Amino acid sequence: MLPAYWLKMRVKAVIDAGSQFNISGDRAIVGKASGVNSQVENNALVTSVAGSSGSTAFLAENGGEIDNKGTIDLSIGSRHTAIDLNNGHLVNRSNIQANGTAIHIKGSDSTITNSGTGEITAAGGKAAIHVDTGAGLNLSAISGSTGTIKAKGTADGILLDEGALSLNVANTVIDMSDASSSGIGIHNVAGIEGIRLDNTYIKLGGTGIGIQTGASLAQANSGQIDVTDGTGILYLNEDRTNVAANLDFSDSANLEINVIGSGIGVKASLDGNNRSVNTGVSVNVKSATGGSAIDVSGAKTVVNSGVLVSQSTAANGNVLNVHDAEIINNSGTITASSMDIAAIAMSNVGDKAFTNTGDIHGLLDFTSGDNLINLIGGTLTGRIKANGGANTLIASEGAKHLGEIMLAGTKAQNVTVSDASEIGHLVMVGGGNHRITVSESSSVGNVTLGDGVNQLTVDSSTMGNITTGNGENGLTFSGTSEAGAITLGTGNNNLTLSGSAQIARLIAGAGGNNAVLVKDMATFGTLDAGSGGTNNSLTFDGTNYTLADSANIQRFDLLNLINGADFTTAQAIQMGDTATSFGRIAIDGTSSLILNSSGDYTLNHALSGHGLIAVHSGSEFNFGGSAGDQFTGIVQMNSARFALSNSNTNALANATLKVMSDNTTIVGEGNQVIGGLIFNGGSVDFGISIPGATTADNRIQVNTLDASGTGNIKVTHTFIDSAVAPSVSQVRGLLDQQTNTIIQLVSATTVTGAAGNLVLTDELGNVISNANGTAVYQSGTHAANGHYDYRLTTVDNNRTAGGLYVGYGLTELELLANGGHKLVINTAHSAEKVLSAKLTGSGDFGIDAGDGADAFILSNLNNTYTGITDVKNGTVILAPIMDLARPRSLV
């Protein structure tokens, strides 16, 4: 047995291989190198026996050196120290083991050099390496690429005691995986800041802790920590108080922590004094019972750039737990085991600001408070929940979200999606006024909005189905936007579609007044304004729309056509709440309602405005009694039949009837008073007899008459077959010989045109004629032939333009002479200044007119003469615009 003090060296001492020392008793020392010149070289086996306590194999102090090549095993007994350095030096080439402390380092001058592959093991007790007051440790020198530190029982791997100065851990394995291990891999009691792990592998078993420190690790770390039921890195002071420091290990992507049990990757408890944690570590929780990958409490700001992956399904199995943090930023990857497990767990009931530029899979629950959720690029798969406050969500720079977003605060909720970003289904409930803006080729899934004043603005983006609560909701779609079905609650809702936007359908709730505006090239599937409202309006602004099915537009009370809108349909327009409701249609001066039914059609809506109603129905058209008399525009009638009487007349009381080429308007009995009448190729059937009274029984009274166009006037032929035609005074000027009125058909306040292009026919459509002719001499020359017959005129025998008349008079001048013998009409010779008779022949035509009221007006559209037109004096007016290309020249 060795005595308590066996060997004290001042020079080099060598213990040969094959030697063996077996320590018993207490406080024994095998060898001691004290002083700069003393060295012990050990090649022996040093062991301990049961019951031994507090012994040391070798001690180097005050510059002394231990060169260990043998095996030191003090695992039997307790509180042993295999190597003790007090400002001494160790060169180790073999295995060192102790129950207590394998290597104890004290003093700033102590050094360790490792040139072998040995293991340093604490079988129990304090630590494998105990770094004491004034000492530092560079583990890269100990372990090389294969060196291992082991600790079992309660022993730590590396204990940095109070007063320790530094630690550098590189190319090191710290093995705490024994079933008995409950110690800490690196125990930073000293609170050293900036400890750096470089290719360090810490293996933990049971509830062991990889690193416990009250100070931040270095910003950049690498290696691996395997955790079972303990904690990979624990930030906590030795007295269990919270850490009063900011933590930054943001460049530690190459430090990987694996959790295979119920453990935690990183747990940091800070003092809450505006602290920040910036982590870039990678954590992989591989167990269904695992805890958080990272758990941070007491920090105001938490920033993650690492890869955090968890397969945990446990209630506390959130991936990143930030507790009461106010600012949370993620640029890394956070992956929970499902979309219902918290990727980031938050318990702060106050305001929070969250920014994601990375990838997240799992639940984000912001609880209460006014929260800012900022998605900048990156992806997020899972539910987002925020309750209790005014929440703002912004998605930009191509952010991608899949899942549901529920903003349930009691204040206003705001969502902005831009830059080709995508978010999933959006639910915004609560009593706030919600705002959603989606633009720049972005997309949002289905949207559900609660009661309130909600505003949704979508520009060149895509939406799913949209459902709103009760209130005043405003929805605007522009550009190339698309949306599915829109269902609105009760309230005064507004929907605007512009650009080339399109929606599938609109269904509005009962009892509200809804306004829909469709502009430009926007389209929709169906629109239903809902029942109960009295002022639901649909406005087409500059849009061409065709109603293909009555069901496509339902229950609107007002249809507005403005700014060049064209509304075309062959269907009944379903307005109001029931099939018998009539509704209102307003057409501004630039817009048109086009009705192109192939069969009979009745327009039974209250009409207003001064636009155009173009009727193309194949058979008969009528206005219903509800049409009213407020429409002041033009009704372009091109149905086969139109009866000008009763409700039809009433509908035109302030409107203008334009008789088109395929239409026959049948004038009812009595005086039909309408706003205006225009002939444009169609027929008006008065059904009266000529001659007879000077005013027809079936007649029309208008404010304005335009008889400059073409058309047919039908009358009964019964009394026109007289052998003697009405006479025309030849002593009057030729212009005055055009009008010898017989009966008035239309009375008008203002007249345009002379009716020279209108044709008088009988009830069978045959032209009524009893023609006479006479030679027209001028200065002794037979200059023309005059042809007289029944005709239409707008001037009565008193030369007053007062409407439309059937008369007998000059209908054609056949020009015969040329040059100086040509026919010349001088407007001074007639009260009439308009030539409505037709010009034919090959002779020339001279005009001697005045100006102003004495100007000459040439109005017949069917002139065929081919001679020279010689304007000698004055002004010539072509009304309407005529073709003078047929004559050889105009002089």
C-alpha cells in the first residue's frame, strides 16, 4: 500500500510500463511535479480500491508537468481526482478515469496537450473535467478528432466553476449517454460568455442536460447534441434565476440538436428586461412525446433562422415556444408534426409583431392583443389564429400560405396581400370593421367576414368564395381579378366589378339594399339581389352585357345603364322580389337597352332616362302598364308590329319613336301624343281614307318630327281612285307646287325634312298614284318635265311646317336642257325653299338662291340626274347629306 505521500519530485521521474499503483485510504497522491523543472512521466496503471476517497493520481503545480502514457482508473471509491493541475501542465496520451474528477484545472497558467486518442471519464462525482478559478480550457487540444469525454451518474462532462476564464470546445465528444447519467455536458457555473462549440458532439441519456449556462454561447457553433428526456441547451443561472442577458447564436446552423424522448432542444429563461434571443441552431424532435424544439421565456424579441423540425404530438409539443415575446421573426424553417400543432406557441396576451421570411408548417395562435402578422416571401402551411384585438396581416414578395387564417378580434381587422402572394382560407369574425386588399396577381382562398362595415378590394388577383355577415359591405374587383361565389348578409352592400374582373355569382341576404356596379369588360355568372329590399340596384357602366337567361339577374329593383353601356336580351328581365314585380330601368343618353326576342315581347318596367331602347323582336312588341311616361330617349322600333295606342303611347309620351325598316307601327284611334317621331325605313299605318277630313281620325301628335328619312305611310285606298286627280296651280313657283295638302297625319311643333323620301301606300302595300305630267318651259325652252302625284309633305298650304301631310303635288323634275337652256330654280320665286321632289334626267340644274332663310335646300335621297349642278348665287344645303358624285360636275 502507498503512504499518503509517496513521491515528491524536483526533476524528471519516469514510472515504467508494467508498474501498477493501487490507491487505498484517503487523500493519497501517486506523483507530484512541483516547479518549473519538475516532470513526471507515467507509463503505469493507476487504480483505486473500494473505500478509498479524495485521492489524486498525479498533481502538477507551479509549472510542473505530468506526461501521462499509462492508464489512470480511479473509478472505485469516491471524490478522487485523476489529474490535478494548479498552474501546471498535462500531456495526455492515454485513458483517464475517476469517480469524482478526471481532470481538475486551476490557475491561468495551466495547460493540457493531447497527443493520443484516450478517453477522459468521470464514473460519477463532480466532472470529467473541472475548470476551476483562474483557469481556461481549450478542448481542441485535448481530443483532436477522436477524443472523448465521458461522464456518468451525477458527474458533469465539463464543469466551469466560479472564476473559470474560458472554454473552447472543438473536435470533441462529450458522452453523457450512460443510463446513470444525470449531469450536464458543459456546466457553465462561471457564466463565461461566448463559449464556442466547434464540431462538438454531446450525447445525453435520461434527463441529462447538454449545456447549462447563464451567458450566451458564441454566435457561430457547430456539432451535434443528442437529447433523450433532458435539455440540449439550458440557459439558466446556477441559482435557478433567469438570465440577465441577450442571447445570440444566430450563425449556428451547423449545430444540430436531436431529441429522441420527451426532452427539449433549447430552453432559455431570461429576466424579461427587453431581452432578445437570436437563434440559428437546428433542432430535430424525433419523438411523438417530445417537448419544444426551442423554448424561450422572458424575451421581448425572438428571432429564428435555424431549421426546427418536430414529430411531437404531445400537448406541449410546440416547435418554438416564445411565451411572452412581443416581436417574433422567422427566416428559418419551423415544422410541426401537423397543421394543428403549434409551430410557434405564444402566450403573450398583449400586442405582438410577427415576421416570416422562411418556411413554417403548423399552427400560429397569437391569442389576444393587437397583432401585426407580416409574411414576406417564404411559406406557411397551417392555421393562423388571432383573437381579441385589431389584427393586421400583410403578405408580400410572393409569400405562400396554405390553411386557414382566423382573425377574431373585436376591433378592425386588416389583411393586405400583394406581390403575387398567396394565402389560404380567411375568416374575419367579431364586431370590427374589416379591410382586405388583394393585388398584384395574388390569391386568397375562401373568405368569411363577420358583421360590420367590411371592405374588400381586389385588383388583378384571385379569390375563392366570399361570405359576409350583416352590415355595410363594400367589395371591389378590378383588373383581371377572379372570384367564386359571393354571399352577402343583410345590409346595404356594394359590389363593383371593373376592368376584366369576373365573379361566379352573387347572392345577397334578405332585407338589405344592395348596389352592384359593372364596368368595362367585367363579367359575372349570376346576380341575385336578395328579397325584401326596395332599392337594390344594378348598374352597367360602359359595359356590353347580354342576358342569356332570366335567372342570371334576379330581384334588383333598379337597372342603370350609363356611359355607353349596352344591355341586350331576348329574355324577360326579372326585377323585384317576385315574378310580377316590375322594377325600374334607367338609361342615360349614351346607353342602350337592346331587346332581340324572336317572339312577342312586353317590356313592363318603369322606364326613365334619355338613352336608346332598340327593339328587334320578331313579331309584336308592347310596353306594359308599368313602363310609365318618364323615358325621354329614343325607342328604335324594329319589331314586325307595334301598336301606337294605350300603354304603348303612354310609354312614349316624352320619348321619340324611330320607325325602323322591319317595323310597321299601327296608329290607334284618336290622337296619339308622343314625344317625337323619326322615319328610318319602316311603315306607319294610319288606316284612314283619303280624301276626307283635313285631319285624320288616327293621328299622331309630337313635339319633334324627323321626316328626312325613308319609309312608308299606309292609308286606306277607298276614296283615292277618283278619275280626276287634285289640281295644282301652275302659276306658283316650282318649289311651291310640291305641297297641296289633303289631310294631316302628324302634327308637330318642330319639323326636320320635307318628307320627299316617304312613300304613300295603301293597306296592301301598293303605292297610291294618280300621276300627271307637264312640260316646264323656261325662256321659251323646254327645260324639264314636271311629274305630279300623291305624296307626303311636311308643309301645309299656308307654307307652315306643322307635321306630316298627304298632299298632291310635284314629285319629280325630269331635267332635259343643258348649258344656257338648263332649268334654273330661283328661291325668290317661291315661299318654299326646299326641293323634296326627285331630280332625274340628263339635263343640267341651276340654282339661284339667297343666304340664311333664303338658302336652297336639296332634300331628296333618290336623285338620279347626271347633268351639271350650277350654283349661281347663294347657299345650297344638302339635307340630309346627299351624294353629288353622280352629276358630271358641280360649278
